[in-house]
Amino acid sequence: MKGRKIYALLAVPALALALGACGSGSGKPSKEEFRKALLSQYDEDQQLSDSDKEKVGALLDCMVDDSYEKLSEQGIKDAIDGRDITNKDDQKALQEVVATCLKGVK
């Protein structure tokens, strides 16, 4: 139970980053770009142990894999840029993905 609370605390900044309104460039960023951007934002905002970084990495992998096809191109660009996702469909999809990924965290 304590582990789930830790993961929930780690997921809150991820959700804030992803919900945190214009992207730049053309074309949908790759999954790897999406993941690297979210992970780098964690590294900047959190001082995590190597073990916690591993756990955050696994959580981000789940979130990126599950959300990439569900989010619009603009939603992914906004998340990468650390901007608010304003599209209601993107917000709903991301909330569902976070809930699903947290359930899988042990």
C-alpha cells in the first residue's frame, strides 16, 4: 500500500506536466521524444534515487505507450513542451491512462 502512495505521488507531477498551448515544429513527435521529454522534466523537478528513477521510468513507459496513439499531435507537443493540454479529449485520455498505469504499479 505504501508503494502505491509513492507511485501516486510520482504520477501527480507527470499528470501536471502533461496537463501543464502551442507546440512547435511539424509532425507528431516520436514516442521516444515524448518519453525523453517527460523524463527530463522529472529529472529537473525531482531529485530521485536511482531506484526511484527506474520506477518513474517504468511508469512513464506505460503512460507513453498507452497515451501516444490516444493523444492528438498537439497534445503530445504540449506535453513535451511542459504546457497545459487544453483539448478536453486529450485531457480525458491522459487521465484514463494515468489511472490504468497506476493500477499496474507494484
